[in-house]
Amino acid sequence: MIKNKLSGLFLIILTITSLAACKELEPVLDQIKPILKEQAGGSSTGITTANMIDAIKQALSQGVGDSVNLLSSAKGFSLSDVYHIPVPQQLDKSAELLRKFGQGKYVDEFESRLNTAAEQSVSKAIPVFTSAIKEMTVDDALNIMQGSDNAATMYFKGKTEATLRDKFLPIIKAATDQTGLTSSYKSLNQKISSVAPFYSNKLVDIDDYVLGNAMNALFDRISIEEKMIRDNPAKRSTELMKSVFGHFAK
């Protein structure tokens, strides 16, 4: 039902845009507007394309804000059953070896700082996503409204993930330095070498590892928030969101 109504609205936009380009067809345009609106079920809604786009942007901003607030809170990663960042897989055997030799505290410290770095970096993500929302085109917004429950999340991933990663990496690096994660990783490797010098250990790009986990967590959480806004009227925090999403949910 939602997609049918949106398809009708999209037809209105395309038709009106095409006709408006020809001045000699303006009388025809005036006659056809009411017909097209009636077919799309929009004759009495009072909802404009601009309203719809603004509502989508508000929803995206809210979804990003709620996601960032959740993940950047104290222990937002470390105590999460879903987003907790474990020791990198390449270090699993090394970590197990250290625990056997009573050096587990170094593993625990390293893992704790992994999650703290993610929490601190995510807290600075809002401006990056806000910029992406501002750059959204009319077509992007329409496709999101007509799309699936995670259409906004897919928009972020498809069109801005590379840019987001480039902008986010310096934030991650700053967080890993501030939390002592880098030094903790070096200490961990030193302990591994002292306990088992024969043990071959693969180096891990810690910044990239935290970045990947933080980005995955953000996108996953945004998709959850997006679906809740679409499905649950109580999640729509503005009157415009209530009006637009409420109409297309009928």
C-alpha cells in the first residue's frame, strides 16, 4: 500500500516536471494536476514533495542520533551482546596461550581498550552522517521513501561508505591513541614473544579493525532505528514525521 501511494506521488512529480518544461502546455498542466493527485490519493493530504523529503531527512537524523547515543554511551560496545568487539581472530591462539600462562590480564586490557576506542570514535560520527544527509538529492529521498525498511541505511552504504571511512579513520586513530590501545597492543605482542618466542603472530591493523567493527555497528543500528520509525508512530519525534510517515503507512 505504501509503495503504491508513493509510486502515484512519484508519477505526479515526473508528469508535472515534464509538462512544466513546456510553457505552451501550461493550460493542460492546470487541468491534469487534480486528476493526477486524485489517482495518487493525494488530493486532500496537503503533503508536498518538500514535506516528504524533509520528513525523511528528519528521520535519518533521528536514526543516526539515537544509534550514536546508544553505541557511544559508557560500555556501549563492551557490554553489548551484539556489538562487543572481541580480540581479532588472528590473535585468538596468542590470547589463549597467554591465558594458559597466567597473563590473561593483558588480553582483557587490550580487549577493553578495543571497545573503548570504538565508543569514543562513534561519539564523533554525527557530523559525518549529517553531511551525507544534507547532500541527499530529491531522487535519493524518493527512493528511500519507496524502498525497503533499510533503504536509508543502504543509501548511506552505497553512496557514502567510502567517504565515511576516509573521514572516520582519523577519528579512530585519535581514539586508539587516546585510549592507549596502540600501546596495549604492543605490550600484548611483547608478552606473547616472552612467553612463546617461537610463536608466529600475524600483525593486525588495529585502527582498521576498530573502524570496521564501528562502521558495521553503526549501519546495523541505523537500520534498526529506521525500521522502528517506519513501523512505530511513537518513534516519530516531529509533527512532520508523524504526518508524512503516518499518511504513507495507511
